[in-house]
Amino acid sequence: MTVKASFRMLASAGAALFCALGAAEAAGGKTLEYKHNHWHFKGPFGTYDKEAMQRGFQVYRTVCASCHSVDQLAFRNLGEKGGPFHLDECPAGVPESTDCSKPSENPVVKAIAAEYEVTDGPDDTGDMFKRPGLPSDKIPGPYANEQQARAANGGAFPPNLALIMKARHHGPDYVYSLLTGYETPPDTVALGPTQHYNPYFAGDMSQLLKPEYLNEEGHPVEGVEIPPGGVLAMKAPLSDGIVDYADESVPETVDQYAKDVVEFLTWASEPKMEARKSLGVVSMGYLLVLTLILFFSYRTIWSRVDH
């Protein structure tokens, strides 16, 4: 293939993509701008809020875990350094021989794991069996396979939340906006019984316009705007008071639940973030000191040269 032919092929592909994007824009597909929060894990010095992560795990376990898995996470990850239930020292009543900084010996992690039932085996007779979870086990998901998940959710497949923050553009803001953004659909559209409107979820609302708002060609009549957002099979999962927090000073509201579960899921998607940032700060400090040493060394050496 010649260079000219390659250029023509790339130009054609670019034009096709531009037209496709233009068609999607014309058909709808717009969303509201995501709500922006001051996430303290953002920035080069950002860290996770341990208490918020613990509450976020509670929200995930109480609400989200009925449909969504976190397949990449094991119980021991919860007790690793930087995790929501990491312990530097053992609480009162734990034997002194226990090293609670190790996830496998962390009493909180062990207690959480034991509340789950996991499948193990085969046993001596070749059968699988159920047992309480251990820190080394993966956190079980709600479904055995994708087919079972789709059958239980009207054909929709609930995404794995362990990496949801990495899989979505502006992940934390997107998830927060989605969880707090459910609205009553505009009067111009008609939703099915299993559809739920959210202006922050990408979709094509032009397909749901009522017939009286469409012309003979199936396009919106003049003066009718296509609503932003789309529809989900998942109804609004959060409501005020749905999760009971042990700390009574923390509000039990949709907004707080959403912030807390975002904190937990962001950690789940990047559990080593704090260590990475700490290493980056140390590296930058080292490079700064090295730069100063080299600068003054060269300055001293060249000061002895006659001009």
C-alpha cells in the first residue's frame, strides 16, 4: 500500500468517525456535566479517608453487593496497609502474640470474612462444600456466572465495581453523579417499566420521545428538546436512612452514602495509590537535592577556569 493510499484510508476513517459522532450528537446522547467534589485522594499529595472507606464498604455490602461484585478483591486486601481495615496495633483483648498488621491475623478482617459463605472443595468424596470465608478468599459475588446475572436483571449485566473508577471517564465524579442524579423523566418521553431515567448516564433519549413529539419522519418536532442522559435497568439504589452508620455524627443521606462508596471503590481500583504517591514525593525530593548538588558543584569547578 502506497503512502498516498494509506493517507486516503486514514482520512476516510477519520471522516467516518466524525460523521458517526455527529450523528450521535444529533440523535441525543448528551449528559449533564458531572457534579464535582473536592476528593481528598486527588492531587499528588492526596490520601484516602480511612473512616469514609469503612463506611463505603458498609454501603457496598448493604446495597451494591446484591447485584455487583468486586472480583479482584480478597478479604486480606481490606487489611493491607492503606486499606480500610488496616491495623498498626492490635485492639484490646487480642493476644500479644498476634501481629495485627498482617491481614491474615487482622481480627477485623477475619471477622468480616467469617460472615461470608464461600464454596470450597472438592472434599474427600469429590463434592464441593460451603464454609466460612477466610482472609485469603476472594470476596464472593452475588452470581455464579454472567448468564445468571443477566437472568436476574432483565438481561442487563451489572458491571464489576472493583475497577469501575478506572473504567469510566472522571470515575469518582461519574459514579457520584450517577448515584445522586436519578430524576423523574421529562413529560416528553415514555419509559418502560424496567427503565429508570438518569441525566448523567449516556444514552439516546430521542428513541423514547412520545409519538406526539415526533414528526412524520420520526424526528423531534420543532421546539422539542431531547432530554440529556439515558435510562438504566438499575433503579436508584440509595435512599436516606438505608444504611445505619455507627457514628451518629455522620449524616445518613444519599449524598453521604454516595461519597463514602466512591471513596471505597476508588481505593478498590487503586489500593497502592498512597504508596505510589509517597514514592513519587521521595523521588522528586531526591532529584531536587541531586540537582542542587550538581549545580553548585559545576559552579565551583567552572569558577576556577580563567575566562
